[in-house]
Amino acid sequence: MPTASLSVLDVPFDERPDPDEYIRAAMEWHFGPDTGSPFWLRKARTLDFDPRRDVKGVADLALFPNVTGELREVPVRDLIPQGYGADARIVGVFESGGTTGAPKRIVCLRDWLDRLTHGLSADLDGLGIPRGVDWLAIAPSGPHMVGEMVAGTAARHGGLMFRVDMDPRWVKKLISAGKAEETDAYVSHLVEQAAYVLRTQEIGVLMTTPPLLERLARHDDLIELIGEKVKGIMWGGAHMDADTRDLLRTEVFPGCALYGTYGNTMILGGATERLGLGPDEPCVFDPRTPFVTFSVVDPASGEPVPYGERGQVVMNHVSKSALLPGNLERDLAIRVPSPEGATGDSVADVGPVAMFDDEVVIEGVY
């Protein structure tokens, strides 16, 4: 049985480990009898392969079944690898949006959040977003993970964070019930709170969703305020089409660096917009491999689609703190080659499927 050094799981934040060596070490950790989580040690007994023997690299993650549906009910303590012992520093228990059925839950540990926020802050450096400026986040504070992720990034980048909390589940319920007036009133309530912060504080970074950006852009005074104060706009959650992105970037907020993120709670973060894209290039998202990897597949066959073609996104999260392979997402995207030194696929032109798990997909405000 092959073995791998577990030290690669703690590689410094600025280093990218050999992907296959990293995956082999992760299999040793997550399926070792003294280090693996109770959830995965139980699951191993039901698999028709041995992860420590048969999973030799990123491509072999496709052997795993998609277990994310089980995360709706599994006791969350069973997801924590035993190898941490008393040193497991839990940031929080977070949930998916519940767009298609009951929410799924994960546990986020400090070592992963630190790695994630380090990468986000480094990207902001690459965009020229100054350190030490304060942030406004119009986003869920919980039970979604995004609030903790943005707060950690703001702190790492030297800023204080102001919050306008949103409840995307409530908006989805209103939309599903056809209550357009109530939906509009709730979104106006969010904009009103954000406007007060923008008027009274020196906000250098704004984080929110495309629907909220579009609502902010209906107010000339807020466009002016954001143009005067904000250096960077981080968006994520709901999807943004290419025309909207171009309009916001070139005409509505031309003085702000627009920076997109794509992901979800089930991979404890996600992918970030590729830096250096030209004005006519689509928004490409690159996951932080080998910790998070994507593949874009034909939903009928499960086989990868050709580059440049559209398919359904499969996400893998493999870190010391969590293992979530083979998550068939509710999104379609164009398959794009990953950057040099990365593995798996990158994605562009992301948008939701109409139906997922026999449920109508409603994005709402997030």
C-alpha cells in the first residue's frame, strides 16, 4: 500500500504542492484509522475501492460517490478529522443555501479559513486594492460561510468590516410565492442600510452580490458615493452575465476594480476571477488547486466536455480539514483550460441549471 508524507497537507500558503502527492497524503489522513473523521471511516466500509491504495491523484477523485446529500443530516462532529485531537480550532458550522431541498452542513476549521483568506487577500494586492481600508459586506452573516470568509479577508487585508445582513432564503421563499412587492421592499431595506454606511464611513472595499449591485446602481447618489470612496468591488453568490459585468465595470463603476468569486459552502470557498483578463475576455474563474478542483462534464454521461463547450460543474474539496469530492453542482459553465501549474478545469460563463434534484432553482439575491 503506497504511503505519502502528511507534511504536504500543511504546505505554506504561498506554495502549490504537487497535486498527486497532495491527494495521496490527503487519502492517508482522511482514511487513516487514527486521523480520519468518523464520517469518512464509516463511508470507507461501503466503497468498492480502497482510497489509500487506489486514489493516486486528482483524476482518481472521480471514484468517489457524491456524498453531499448526506450532509443534510450527518452529525457535524463526525466530519472533523480525529487527527486534530484537541487542537481542532473550529471557526463555525456553515450551511448551503437550501436552494434545492434542506440545507447541507459543513464544519470549517481555522487552518483552512486562513489559507483561503490569504489567497483572497493576495489577489486583492494583485488588483491594487490598498491594505488598511475598511469594508462593507451586503451578504449573509450566517448560516452561510461567506460572511466569515469576507470578515477574515477584510481583517487579513487590514480593514474593519461593516455588515448589512441579508437572508437569501427568505427572498427565495418570497419569489417562489410570487410576492414581488415584498421581495422589492426587502431589497430596498438592504440598500437603505448600505447607503447609510456608505454615507457615514470611509469604505474602500464593497462586497455583495450581482442583484444588489444592480439595485445600488439605480441610485445616482450611491453610484457617486461608491465612485468617490470604493477602490474595489468583490462580488459573488448569484451569477453575473457578461453584459452586466461589462456595464458595471466600464460605465457604472469605472473607477473600481471589479473582482468576482464563484463557489459555495460545499467546497468551503471557491474560485476567483483570473487576474489580468482583457476587456473583451469572459470572466474566467480559477479554483485554488489542488485544494479545490473543478471538472466540467456532460450531465448525461459524466464525461468531460471539450474545452470551449458547456457542461455541468463538478467540484472537489480536499484539504487537511475536510474531504468533499465529486459534488455535482447546480451550475453550467464553459470548460476552460486551467492556468499553468494548476490542475483540473477552470470555468467561464457560469449560470444555474433550471432544475436540480427535481427542484426549480431560484437564485434571488444570493
